[in-house]
Amino acid sequence: QLMKVYVTRRIPQEGLKVLTEAGVCKVSMWDSDEPVPRAELLKGVSGAHGLLCLLSDRIDTEVLDAAGPSLKVISTLSVGFDHIAINEIKKRGVRLGYTPDVLTDATAELTVALLLATARRLPEGVQEVKSGGWSTWKPLWLCGYGLSGSTVGVIGLGRIGLAIARRLKPFGVKRLLYSGRSAKPQAAEVEGEHVPLDTLVTESDFVVVSCSLTSDTQGLCDKAFFSKMKSNAVFINTSRGTVVNQEDLYEALSSGQIAAAGLDVTTPEPLPTDHPLLTLKNCVILPHIGSATYSTRGIMAALSANNLLAGVMGTAMPSELIL
Ligand code: GLV
Ligand code: GLV
């Protein structure tokens, strides 16, 4: 008897190929680039053995109830799993697959790109060229901040945080600070100094947020946090939007408390086009594209499909989050 799996969005071919060629499941997919309507999702998961979802799907008690006792596995096409009610799925004995490691390089590259674009004001420069604002070469025009000789602080030196540090170090970074619960032996490779969060925030020229979203990190970057940053400092977040209090960030950016911010994640996503942060020249916002290279998304799709298959068959998953 075929296993029933539900896929909440059109996913890269590499993932579909894994699912269809296995020949063990009947795949229903919401075949669109747009999110599945909630009612459709609740109907679609009914009686499913496996659910392949995205970080934009909220997987809560309602979805789990709609799926019913047949559900064995949730496989998310992401490394983050803050959109999933972990305690609930644990209680129900549902397994969880995710996609760590395979997106580390792509996300670290995007973080470096965003940091440089923000610090060197690339979007502003592009806009000036297009709008005719480029009148001549001006010594004081569009100046920003460089990495050479700087202090970089990474909040959360996990897989991605370390990959970011590794890439930033060769730009001539003088000190590499990191914060987090414990000192990490792998920090030696980037000569990282484990410091209290306060020290990191106070001393860094670039503050890079690369931690996962938990009850400890929700709202971590707030008024008190920004008020400790240097006025020349650049703030970068490629983790989750709710780690930041956006009203406090707006205040810090518009008052000149900090120099600039680059965000790949916001609250909500998408950010409404009339959001105050979008009126600021010193705020660069990207639409959550950290892992968006063709190759990485293909590999993520295949990995999440293999996680899903293993979950419905009751075998070892390539990447299981042990709950
Ligand atoms: C991206 O944010 C992910 O969690 O994969
Ligand atoms: C810049 O283009 C310079 O020549 O200094």
C-alpha cells in the first residue's frame, strides 16, 4: 500500500524526482509558487503519512490534528524549525527532518554580500546612477565602512555563523568576537574570542546575527541592545526576523544611533511595502534569500524528499532533528 505524502508548495525537480522514483508513495503537491491556503492545507494533510513543508508554513496543533494519527514525519525544506510546534510533534511521536549543512555556504555567502552591500551603500549607489544623481566624482559622496581593521561580532557561532566568520576573516578583520552559551573549540580556526553579548555589542563595528530563533533569542536585538552599539556600527541579520524588535531598529537607524542595517529576514514576511524601515536609505532589506542558489535549493529539495521517504518508511533519515 502506497504511503500518502503531502507537499505544501511546488519544489525543485530534484526533490520531486526522489519522491516519484522511490515508488513507495502517492504524492499530493500544492503545485504553485504561492502559499497553500490554510483550508486547503488542512484538507490536503488529512490521512497523510508524511508532510513536506516550508518555513513559511505554520505547522501547529491544528495541522497535526487535521493530519491525524497516520502522520509519521514532517520534513521541512529549511534548516530553521521555529515554524513547527516541536513539543506537539514530539508528544505525538512524529519525526522531524530538516536541511542543515547543505545551505551553510550559500547562506554565509549571502550574509557577506549583504554586509558589504549595506556597509558600502550599494543599493543607494545603484539608485543614484539610475536616477541621474551621479553628477561627478565626489570625495565625500556615498562613503561607507570597510572591514579592514574592523572588529566583527557574530551572535551565534553555529554552522552558518562559523562559515560567515571564515569568509569575513580574510578581509582584514582585526578581531572576531562571538557570543553564545558556550565557547566553541572550532572558533580557534577564525581566532574567535568568546565574549559576553554586551561586550560584543559594545565593541563590534559589524554585528552579525546568526543564531536560531528560540525563546531566548526572540526580541534579543531591542532598544537596549542598539543603544550599546557604536554609532559607526553596521547591523546584519540573516537568521529570523523576530530576533529583532523592528520598532527599536527603526529608531536606532533614523536617529543615527547606529550606521546601517542589512536584513534578509523580517517580521512579517513579506514585509509590507509601506513599512517604515523601507523609507530608510541606511536599511537594506532582502526577501529571505539566504539559501537561494539554484544548486543549494536543488540539494535542499532532494534532502528533504529523502528525509520524508525515510520518515514514512521508518528508516534512518539523512538529516533528522532528534527531538
Ligand atoms: C532559511 O531560513 C532556513 O531556515 O532554511
Ligand atoms: C579611484 O578610482 C582612484 O583612482 O583613487
